[in-house]
Amino acid sequence: MFKRLEACALLIFATISACSTDEPVTTAGPAEIEIDQATVSIETLSTKPWLVTGGDVLVEVAVAEGESGNLLQIELNGTDVTQRFVNVSSNRKQALLEGLVEGENILSARLSSGGDSASLNISNFPNNGPVISGSHEQPFYCQSEEFQLVSGEFFGPASDANCSVPTRINYVYWSIENEAFLPIAALGADNPEDLGTITLASGGILPYIVRVETGTVNRAIYEIAMLHDSPQSQIDAWNRSPSWNGKLVYTHGGGCRSGWHQQGNQTGGVMRDGLFAQGYAVVSSSLNVFGQNCNDLLASETHIMLKERFIETYGVPEYTIATGASGGSYQSHQTADNYPGVFDGIIVAASFPDVTSATIFTVADSRLLNYYFTEVDVESFTLQQQRAIAGFGSWASISNLARGAARLDPIYRIDAPLEEQGGEVSLPALETQLYDITAPQGIRATVYDHTVNVYGLLEGSYTAQRPLDNVGVQYGLAALNNGVITPQQFIDINRDIGGFDRDMNHVPERHRADSQAVKRALESGRILSGGAGLASTPIIDYRTYLDHEEDGDIHMLIHQFSTRQRLLNANGHADNHIMQIGGLWGFEAESPDLGDLFQQMDAWLTAIGRDASDVSSAEKVLVNKPVTLNDACWDNTGDERLKIEEEQTFRGSSRCNELYPAYPTPRHVAGAPLANNIVSCQLRPINSADYGVGFTQAQYAELNEVFPEGVCDWSRGDKSAATHQGTWVSFGPSPINRLYEVEN
């Protein structure tokens, strides 16, 4: 839920109530509201008042208890709108105000008796954005004609260049005969004969009819789904579906490669039986599928705008859970940390901390290693030695993750091996517009160029700056110290591994990060901090173990330990972070463990919401964590599976460590900290104490030639010394909390 805003000054309130970061906002709200410093207060319920979109906003006006009998006069931009408000308690009124002008609006409320008044500045932006993510990416291709509605029809053509399509409401029912959802024209007594039922977690049984809203916001296609079988189909913020439990789940899609310049033709999926059975409404959008939009800032902006749309139509949910795997975990982590209050809890799988650090560092290093072992020195290293240098649990992950570096590579070559490929796009129209050296203004299909509003361009170029660095990295250091490779092999690989130029071509020199990009990545939360919103967010991270996959896999266990370490570093603990590994992740009797996690999260968030104590939000998260929710893994080796509740650790001798060993990445083998959040390390001279083996005098001389500037001193952190600069930041056009002026 959106919390009451963090700083009264930011709201530009005049004579209003005191702010409280801990007080939840609900559409129904308490029977009465206490106002300490003023008689009248105004607040926006659907979003921050400086981030309103689409020309409408859900607002609340309240008066002090003793003034509830006085009449209020409410004006929007000087026009009386009092009659638009409905009473929700004796001293509170709410309205969905439409007709806001683009730009600044003033909402004012005054007691007719001539008492106190209040006013609130409301900034309204277009429904198609942008609001905080900077200028729109161009070109941008609409895909609404490819988007299939739940009814089986297609959404239809866009009406403008911003991919807008009129909102559609569809009702579908579960057909027992067809074992599929089929459209239903109207609700009432004449329901289909093959109408199925859904059994709720509470034990109740309902006709299985789902209402699905499909529309566009922020150039994305969105879907909102909930159970709704009432003959009276009219729904608004004060007339909810009786089948909705008042709680919301926001789903996400994974991926990253080819995720740019497109609207997308699918969402993260809203037709979720298990979530419907627990009573949830489910929402998602096409720009929250990372395979269609690999930009967490744009994903966060879409979260904010779609949550606003949901609240204006259905009311403020009791809480909102974000869920998703892989690329869905990036979005859940980063919005929860950078824009707290959009999500109240997150349930993620196959997780990574963010897209910019741990994942990219690993795929980039993998491409370097794969090229070295297949092109530079194909004979000197055994497969065991190669795996030890990479650190992975599966040797095949070297080439597998090298292919994942395509997201950093702007150039597609038909004759290039898969491990060296780039320029990936999913739309034929984009293929003819790709960048190459003969078309410098062409589309650079990379994560960095997709996020150019954050990083900015290299001076005099069309190329985004990048936070990617391997200067001073001692590849294979742990393999050397463990006696797996020889001193000369260590020297050879670090001498010849090289780096990447701006087009991800291999070059002899190590690649250096652009200092501005590093600073902005850390300060803006592109690299997950963990110490902002996540400090007071319940987090459940579940996983199927993939570290030993024969063909390799990017979804390695270490990444969730990197997230936990960032929480520890930032907050001094990670007690709000639950890890579970090896479960049967579903909602059915034969795979119940995901359903259990949602029920546990429900108990956790419900208890937090009911906690009226004066302790901080972060403390409430800890004291209200269910005693039955703990770190765990499953032993599936016997006739009956066994749940083992014990702290999950990256290294250790526990039963879970034995069942599900975690492996390092190339950076960790090179000495990087578990958090894996250092872009450009600080350098120091070579020190013989680093090495558990002896070098000859000639080898030491050679090693100094390999690292003329020194080697990484990981203990000193990033050389930028940049830190996270706060929440709810903007890259424009909203001027509130504007972090940088980026000129592209």
C-alpha cells in the first residue's frame, strides 16, 4: 500500500495534518481519523501527489473529530467539487477526481464555518508517461495487435504513437467440459451449464468466474484480474467484488535479452488459480516482463503508475505482494528498495540482487573466460582447472553464461558463435535498424543503452556510458591458492584475458568503467543497496537448485546470498529475509510449498498492518514475522521428503550445505566480497601475502607487468565511494527528488 508520505514538505501541504511514515492508507480506513495540528487535511490515496497520471486521482479529505458536523467546501483549481465526494466515515470524505489539467493542480478544502482550510498541490502527467524514468525510448513498437486477451480475442491496434488502446473488461469462466477459460457475455441467472467452481483456501466454493481488465498505461499493456461472480458487475473503489480479499499480488516476467524498444505482447500472467483460491486480485504489465523491458527504473515507474490505476478503480489494497522469478526478482527487489510502499512484501524465486551488478559481472567475466579457453589458450587448462577459475558448480556454465553476455553486446553477426553473439531483438522491424560501425546511430540493443537516461552518453557519441570494469581483477586467485592451477597459469590467464571495447569486442586491455555511470548506478539504486525500502520489507526467496545443471545455468544459488549480504551490510541483520531451497513450488496438494509461502506472507503482512505500536516499520517487520516461517531446505533423497529448518549459509557444514552446495562466480574466485556490488575496485600494490604458493623472482616481475596499476583491494569498497542517495528519486520529467539532469 502507499504509505503516508515521508516528508510533509514534499507534499506541499498547507495547514494539514502531521505525517507518519508508518500509518497505512486504506480506502475504507479507520472509523475516525485523528488530526493533531490542523482541523482539515487532504491527501492522495492512489499515488504520491507529485506523481499523479492520467488526469484522475483518488483523494481523501478529513476533518478533526470535533468538526465533523461542519460542512466542507472542496475546490479543484477553483471549481467546486464537493458533490463528487462520498462519506466513508463521520469525518472522512473520498472522491475519484477526474479532469485534472496536465501539470499543476490545486485541491483545497475549507470549513463553511470559516475555520481552518487545507490545500494540496497535485502534479498530473500523461497516462503514457514518462514520470520519473526520463525521456521515452525511441523507436518504440506497439504490440497490442499481438496481445491476446483472456477471451481469446486480440487487444487491437493502438490509437496513437504511445500505443494507447481503449480499456476492455472481459469475463471468463472455467469450463469443465473444455478445461479452459471461456468468455461469458454477462453475469446472472443464466450461467453456462459447464461452469466450474473454485475452492477457496478458506474452504468456501465459488463459481469460477474471473473479471479481467486490460488497458494501457506508460505505453505498456496491463491486466487486472479477480474473482467476481456478482450479477451486479459495477465495481469501484467503494463497491468491491465480494470475492476479493482486498489484497493484491503483482506478478512479473523474467528474461532480459532482447528486452528493449517494444511494448511487449504478454504480461507476467494474471490467471493464477492458486492466487485466486486465496482471494487475491492479480495485476501485471508488459513492461514488467524483463524479456520485453530490461530496465528496472522503467519497470518501477510502471509499477507506480499501474498501482495508481488499480487503486483508482478498486480501492487501496490492504497490502501488495510482488512476486516473480529471475528478471522478476530484479524488479521486486529494486522497486521495494527504491520506491518503498509500492510493495509491502516480496516473494521471489531464482533470484538476483539486480541486473547491473552481480548478473552482468558474472556473464561478462564468463564471456572473457570462454573466449580465453576456446580462442587464446585451448590446451593449457584442464576442464577441472577451467571450472575452478570460473567457480561454477557446472563447467558448462562458462559457455552458457557467456551467451548471456549478449545483453551487453550491440552487434549481431550471422557468422559469430553463440557465445559471442549480441544485438538481440525480438521484432523483425528492429533487425534492420541495429547499430554497427557503418550505422553509428543505429539501435544499440544493450542493457546500458536501454538505461541511457541514468548513465548518459559518452561525449560525442551515441553510446551509453557503462558501469563495467575488470581492472585489477585477479582471475583464478582462489584456484591458485587452492593448488588447482600453477603460478604460471595464473600469470598467463591474467596477462591475456583482456577486456571488452564499447561494442563487446575482445581487446588486450582490461575494460574500465565510466566513473559517471558507476556513481549513478550506486547512487540511484540500479545496484541494489538493501538499506532503503528493503530494510522494512518482508522478503521470501525460494529456489529450485540449478547449480549442477549439466548444460549450465545462470540462476545460481550464490546470488541470493549476495542479496542477503547486502542486507546485512546495510542494516546489520537480514532477519526479514527468508530463504527456502528445494521445495515443491506450487499451490496444489502434490506441490504445496509455494501456497504455504503466500499464506505465511499473508500472516506476516496482516500482523504488521494490525501493529499499532510506536516502534519503527523495520522493527514491526521483525517482531511480526511468523514463528513458523524460517530458512529451510528440503531433503528429497529418501522415500519421503524432509523439511530441514536451519539458517541458509553460503559456506558451512550443515545438512542444507551438503544437499545444496553454493558455488562462487569468477569475481568471488578473484577475491570479491560475497555482496558482489563493487564495480571498480580500489587498487593496491601486489602483495606476496595474497598467494598461498611461491612465485619465482622472474614470475613476480611478470606479475607486476600484468598488473602495473596494482590489484583489487576489495576490502576498501568501490573507488567511486558512491552510496545510495535515497528513495523515490526521479530522472525526469518530475522535478521532485530529481537526481540528475541527463542530456542525451
